Amino acid sequence: MSIRLEKRSLRYGVELPQNKLVAQSPIELAPLPEVVTIPLEENIGAASEILVNKGDKVLTGQKVTDSDNFDSVPIHATVSGEVTGITTAINPSTGQAMKVITITSDGEDKGGELKPCPKLEATSSEEILKAVREAGVVDADGTTSPAHVKLSPPQDKKIDTIILNGYEWEPYVTSDHRVMLEYGEKVLSGLNIMKKVLSPDNVYIAIGDDKKDAMDSLEELIVKAGYDFKITPIKAGYPLADEKTLIKTVVDRKVLIGGSAADVGVVVHNVSTANAIHEAIYEGKPFIERVVTVTGVVRNPKNLLVRFGTPVKNLIEYCGGITEEGSEVIIGGPMTGISQFDPDSPIFSDTNCVLVKVSQPIMDMDCISCGRCIEVCPMNLMPALYPKYVKFGRYEECATAYVDICTECGVCAYVCPANIPIVQYVRIAKRELSKRMGME
Amino acid sequence: MMPDMEFKVSPSPHLWGGRSISKIMYLTLLALLLPTAAGIYFFGYRALLVILVSVSFAVATEVLVKKLRGRPFIMDGSAVITGLLLALVLPPTIPLWMVAIGSIFSIAIVKEAFGGLGHNIFNPVLGGRAFLTACFSVEMTTWIKPMGFATEAIVATTPLDEGFVWSWRLAARLALYKDMFLGNTAGTIGTTLALLILIAGVILLAFKIIDWRVPLAYVGTVGVLSLVMGADPILQMLAGGLMLGAFFMATDPVTTPITHRGRIIFAIGCGVVTIIIRRFGGMPEGVYYAILFMNAITPLIDRYVKVRPFGFQKVVKSAT
């Protein structure tokens, strides 16, 4: 039986210009930043206790927060040096205030002793989950939910499938592609750890069919190591925004509204998460760095291995600076990324890309009801309705039109002839609705 | 470090397909040039004059009304399309001042009074035509034989005037079909040559400007119903404004439903009303009123015909 399965394609969406400028550039090590800003409430889950004080010396990988709650993960210092502040800063992806810790690097990057786990065969699932939690591994694809929580589904739900997401659906972004090519062995080993914990029947690796080289090299590695994994090529298109659409595309199961992947017996993880899990178990290394694609109108676009908390300006400078006037700096890809106004905005565990792009004005004309947004929406929503409702403050009607399940992939705004920033209206509606929920 | 670093910001997505309203309009206009050229070929300078008057008054009205409303005028081509389409559904002999009135009414009342492009309930072209038919019924139903650039006009009847009947004289039928398909029958400026309208429609379909469901469901409904009701389906499908209406008016995004299912309901409704008017109504042609009528029903269709979101389940509704 062949490892590579039949190609699958999306049942919606569009083909985007790929612009994967650095798909062939090897991962480089980004220089250590002088100062890192680490968010303390990065992952969802219970609030953690701060373990250090201002003025304390910390080592690379030393825990700075932890809690007794199993559902949250500890956060680690990403450089060695001195804690120079525990303050608030603007969250680069939501614009809200968040608690952060700043550490000024001593430039030595001294780490504590790493405690790798013994051989995998001799390690129990509980020990693995504990080690993954201890390393602070969170989902690297935008949700930042703790990896070990996903790997410990409720007792009543049997997980029979793991999908490793290497699809990488946004233009420009190549970080997962490079991770699969260069860290393939670690990714597969991380996947194998997940498999041991969950013992599913099937393990699929979903890869966009534009990444032939990654598919080939992973296939070779799977054969060599004798893993029981299957590769599912997916016709490149946009969007494959979240778990639900990926599950539908790969195994044709439908997650109901309000449901989760575990309901249909599936766990989805990202390739970078698998890599981090491998490092957590076999190297005892905490999750303090990831691969980030720095691309767009910078002099030398690169794929960089970056410590969390590095200011975005460092990466842009390292890549030779911005070459065009009137550019935006976007953390994330071109479709879902957020424009930054602050050059000091830090890189987080879910940052796969820093895109510098010449800003385009948005026209926001009147909707002509052409229905193109409805045709492309991966969640089968009617995006055209939201701007109309929001403009008149009719937020309840947004809720009745299922605005909450919108994944903000942006494909509706991409095809909109009137150039309406539909996603922004969706965000306004969601925010207004959650505010009202809070008031009640 | 970088003191002069100042970033622009904008909401995601940061990419845009670039298929703008004006691009869609100009592509539609390009396709419309085919029936326009045919109209001028068959009805000569007179047709050209009607077209010029209609288009220029439409654009001028749009500029003026936008100014009165204090809104910016955007040359997106929509006013040109309205003017051109209106000319195409007028008889070539109509006095030019009537054309101007129709054009002004289309833009000022049917389109801009409702809020401009995107807000109008009725198709401006059809609103203008209905207004002209109500005001000048004689001029609006006087037809001439296609005479090209000759000056002599011969009054004639349109194929639809023969009524809602079925004829068994096959040879005569075939000659009539050929005339209608290749354009040698009396009628409005833009509708005499079904073949070119079909080609223009295929262009629109190829560029994915219109939804194929609408013309298919509309023309199909007309064909099936005429067959069932004992009329000549091929004549009914080729005659009058059906082809132009099905490809260029029933597909107007603004005044038709937004969902696929809604559009199919809309198109079938158009077909049914067209046949009812042609069979039982006081006038031979029903396409334009049928579409106008369905325009009025569009908000109702959009209210009840929705798409179901991914993972929809009935339980969700009862839970809330």
C-alpha cells in the first residue's frame, strides 16, 4: 500500500498567487535580540503564577510562569539575562492590552540543564503529556492552545485519526514548508510521539501539492523509519483555514457547529508543533523558538529561526530593511495577518510569517449583492450580510447569521468587487456581541 | 534604532483579487458591444442615434444626481451599461426626446432615488422601459423591418405578434427560426439577433461575471412551459427580449437574489410570469415586466432562502 494517498481538493475558495519567495531558502538562525517581550497570557487556560521578579537573573529556558492547572502551560525565558519589567503591552494580534515580561539579554544565552525523557518505549503517556506541558508547547498554527490538552481528549471520545497539518495555505508563508524539509525527521518523530499517546488507527500528513519536495522527502523518511503514516496531498488553494475544513477535506467528516475535532475522533496538529514535541521529549528543550518567514519588500527575504519575544524590527533589519515606501508590516500571512504600528511588536509562538507589503487603499464601496463571497466561504456563511448589519448596529442579526463561526480567513474580502473589508466588519460584530454577552 | 520607521496599517486580508465593480462593468459592456453592433447593422443610423442619446443622457444624469446628492461620481461604467441596455430594448423608430426621458428616469428615479448602485430594488433599464411603455405606448410598440442603412422604413410585426400558438408548417417555421437566430425580424434594437446575444452571454459566463443558473433556468422554464401550453417553444425562446433579458437583466446582481438557490427561484419565476403575460396578457412581450415583477420579490426570496453554514444542525436552533 502506498504511503501517498489520492489528492484531495477544496470544495470552495480560490487560487491565490503564491508568492512563496523563500520556499528554497534554508532556515537561518536569527541573531539573539537585546530585549525580548514575552506575553504572560499567551495560551488560553487558567491564569498562571509569575515566578520571577523584576531584577532577577534568568537562564534561557527557565520557567517564568507556571500554575497548578493542568490545562495551562508554563512560559519560559527565551534568552538569558535580567528581568527588566513586568508590564503591559499591546497584543499584536488583537490590539488589546496584555501582561508581558521583558528580559534584557546578557548576550550569552546560558541555558539550564536539559532533561530529556528516557527512551520513548519506556515512557508512559502520562509522562509524555507532562513533559510536553513542562516544555510549554502550544499549537503553532494560530490558536495557541496547549498541545498536551489536545493530546488528552475527554475519556468518552475515542480518537481514531491524527492529521498533521503541513498544508500551509497562505501565500508568501514558507515556514512550515522549510520545517518539513529540514526538520523532517524531528517532525515525524514528534508525530510518532502523538501516535503513541493517542494510539489512533490512522495518521495522515496533509500537505499542499505545491510542496512536492517536502512530500518526497517525508515519504522517504517515513519508509526509512518504518512509520505507519500516510501523506494526503491537497490541491493548493485558499482557504484551508482551520481544523474543521481540514478534517472535512482529509477524512470527509463534518464537525458540527459548537462541536470540536474530538467529536469526530480527530486531532489536528501543526508540523511545527510536532517538531516542538519531539524537541521537548528527546532533547528536553522548552518551546522558545520557531521558524518565521520574513518576506515581502525586504532586501533579503529569509526563513529564520526566531526566539519568541524578538521585536519584529530586529527581523526586518536582519533581512536588510524595507525597500519600498508606504509599506505595512504584517505579523502573519497576507490573508489573516495583522498590520503592526509598533516596530517593537514581538514574535509569538503562532507567528509563522512577517510580511512587509506595500499598503493598498481599501475602497469599501456599496455591496452589489453579487454573491461571490458566499460562493467562496469555507464555512458556508453569507459574508455579504455582516457589513450591512454592522453599519446599522444590528449585531443580533449577525449572531443569527452565525458570525461566530467565521474563521476570518479573508477569502470573502479577497473576491469582493466592492472591496469591502468584510473581515473587519466581522471582527466588529464579534467584539460587540462578546461585549454584550459580558454585560448580561 | 529605526526612528523613522513608520508603518501603515490596514485590516486583513492584505491581498485583493482586483476584480472590481468597474472591471465587471466594463467586461459586461464589452460583451454588450456585440448586440449593439448588430442593432446598428440592422437598423442603421437611427439605432446609433438612439444609443448615443440614451448613453449620454444616462451618464449626464448620473453625474448630476450624484452632485445633487453630494456623493462622489465614480465612473464605474454602470451608467453606460444602463443607457446602452435601455437603447437596446427600445424600438428603433422611437423619437429621441422619449429616449432621453427614459434614460433620465432610469438613472434618476429607478437607480439613484433608491440610493444608487447596490441599493436599487428595480433594474434601472427595465424601470425606464416600463415608464416609457406606460407613457408612449404607440411609439413603444411600432416596429419596422430591419433595413440596414436604407432610409425607407417598413412597418412590420414581431414574431411574437402571431400569438401564443403552434404552427405545423415546418418550412415556414424553419425560415422564421433562421431569421430570428441570425437577425432578420422586426423588434427592438438589440434583440433581433439571438446568436450574437448568445455569444455575448457565453463571454460573460466565461469570465464568470454572471451565474449560468439564471439564463438556463429562465430560458428553460419558458421553453418547457410553452411546450406544455401548446405554443412554439423555439419561437418563444428566441423571440422578443428573452435572450437579452435572461443574460443581461435577470443576471443583474443588485436586483436579483444573492444565493444560488434564490437565483434559480428567481429565474423560474421570471419564466412563469413571462409565459403568463405572453399567453394571457394584453401585450405580446412579457420578459421585461416579468423581470421587474421578480425584482420586487427579490428581497422576499433573500429573506427566506439562505445558505446553511458548515456543520449546521437543527438542534442548534431549538437550544437557543
